[in-house]
Amino acid sequence: MTNPVSKLLGALPPGVRLVLGGTVVLGASSYIFLALAGHSLDTDQVAGVNVLWTLVMSVGYGLFTPVELELNRLVAARDVAGNGPGPAIRRILLATLAVLAVVLAGVAVAARPIADRFFDGDLGLVAGLGGAMVGLAISSVARGALAGLGHFGAYGMQLAVDGGLRIGLAALIPLFGVHSPTAFALILVVAPLSASVIGLRKVIADRRGGPAPVWRDVTAGLGLLTASMLLSQLMVNAVVVSVSGLSPSSKALIAALANAVVLARVPLFAYAAIQASLVSSLSGAAAAGNQAEFRRMLLRTGGIVVAMCAAAGVPTVLLGPWAVQVLFKAQDVLGATDFLWLVAGTLCFMLATVFGQALLSLGRHQRQLFAWLAGTVVLVAVVLLPGEIATRAELAYLAGAGVSAAAMLWALARSMAAPVPAVAEQRAPLAAR
């Protein structure tokens, strides 16, 4: 017998199934890495590592995930035409290095303020932040090229090696009696760079030639996509960033909230394993002008998101205060209500992501960006209200994500009321095609 979940998994293309294992390992590494840090470092040190992790996950992924998506698009298009990936990779790599240089220069210039504000004066964690950005930049280029060429086995292996190294190296640190947050920071540099070797070796083997893409094609849509990604990553990590920025002395609270956010975001990791297939269906229906199928897939996706959040959210709310103490050695500073706001915020954030991907499938990059911007404005306004800092940060996340989801749904309704754009105008990331 079949059920909706098995039908969905059966509809996934083989490439996505190959990526699934790597996605699981990389997602699990988030929990294990932070758990090992929590059991190896004192409260002040683990708070710094948690903030570093949050900054890398928000700013780093916001900056460099669009690189992967755009390179994926260019390489896939060239592959269909019989051209090699080299010229596109070189141009995207140059653009990536330019962005990376600006980021590293900013980190270097503001090293002392960053250290004092977020890391209790620890410049080693600032250096780790810069190194982690390098690792993310290079790994994003490698993954984008692999996905564009259809090397999903190597893509999944890169994810698995990245996550496996994070777990293995983090486990070795306490065995050698090392109790340094900088050591954990270095893992976020070594793991992605080492894993990228897998992707680069596979891509370099393709020596087909072809003309280089023009810079306009390389950068088209990248700015809007990057801005949207940065805002979305800022929102999903805003709880920890807000508390660490407004109350940097609350080390125990910061560490506990970082752990709580990780638990509340479990459905996000599950969704990451299937979103490529779902977005592919949305993009195909949009390109074919099949609005009925587009609506069916959108409703199905929304139903899957709600089901995943309910299945993971209920036990998280009930067991979360106990789980963060046992799994992450966090102090007893959070209650079930804190987890309720975080779980509700995650549901709204995931729905906003689904609606945003639908807008991308229709070529509505600007509308997606405006929705994230509106949610960010609301988030900032709520977090600056008077009251207890943790509650303000949690409700700000919920309000911001809710406004973004509502704005995107409204924009989506307007977009679907108009004629579906031509295929040439579709701007959905090819990572999901």
C-alpha cells in the first residue's frame, strides 16, 4: 500500500534521492556539533560558539547560497548546449571572490567591535568567522557546478563529508583535552574546504570548452536573490542575534536559545531534503502555464510543511526545556512557552519559504524580496518593544515570519491572477529543477 509520503518520495528524481543521505548527515551535524561544544566548553565559551554558528548560518548562507543556485543555472544551461562548465565557473568564482573579499575586509576592519559585541572579546572566534566564510564560498561554487552537471552522487557525498567532518573533528577535541572555542571555530573552516575537494575533482574532469557567459547573464537576478536570502537567514536566526546584541551579558540565555532554535528548526532540515523535487514541479507547471497543477502542488507543499511542523513541533514544545539541558547541557532558563513561539515562528518561516519559491517559479523575484523586507521591518519593530528580552525576540521572529508569509501569499495570488510568464522569463533556481 502507498501513502502520500511514499508517493511523494517515489516522485522524486533519482538525483534528489542521492542528495538525501548527505542532507541528513549535514543536518545532524548541526545538533551534534553544538552538543559536543556544550559538553566541552564552559557557559561563556559555548555562548561564543553558538553565536558564531548563528552568524555563519545566517550571513554566510545568505551570501553564498545564491552563488550555488546561479552557477547551477548557468552550468546546466551550458551542459544542454554541449558547452563545458569551466568558463561559467571562472566567472562565478570571480564574482564570489569579490563578495568574499568585501566580507573579509569588513570583518578585519570591525574585528574588535565584533569580538566585543558577539564573542566576549575573543578575536579567535572572529578569525573563525572569516575562515568559515571562505569555506562556505568555495563549497558553494563546487556544489553549484556539481548540481548543474547532474553529478548528484558527488553532490550528496560532499554534503555528507562536510557534516561527517564536523561531527568527527568536534568529537576529537575533548578527547585530546582541548577546551578552546577557537578549535571548534576552525572545524567550520576545515570541513567545507575539505569536502569541496570531492566536487572540484569531479568538475575539473569535464574539459569541454565553449564561450564564456556575458557578465549580465552571470549577475542577472543574483542581487535580488542574495538580498532575499540574507533577509530570510537573518529572520530565521534573529532570536539569538537579537538577544546577543541587546543583552550580551546573558550568556546562559544566549546558549540556551541557540540550542532551542536548533530543536525548533528540525522541520527545516527535513524540508531541505525534498524541496528540490517540489520546486521542480512548481517550475514545470509554471513554465507550461498549467495553473491548476501549480495550485495543486502549492497546496500539497503547504500541507506537507504544516504536517512536518506539527509532527516535530508538539514534542519540541513539550520536551524542549528538558531536551536542551540533557542534549546541550544548557541551563534551566527556558520554558514550554518559549518553544511554542519558536515552533510557531518556524512554521510561518517555512510557509514563507514555500510561497517565496513559488514566486521565484513565476519569475517574481522583486515581490519575494519586498515580502522578506516587510517581515524584517516588523521583526525589528517588535524586538525593540519593552519587555523581557527572550520573549521579545521570540515574538519578533513569529511576527516577522508571519508577515513575510502573508505578504508572499498575497503577491502569489496577484501573480497567479495574471498570465503566467513565458518560459524565458522563469527565474527559478536550477538547483531545484
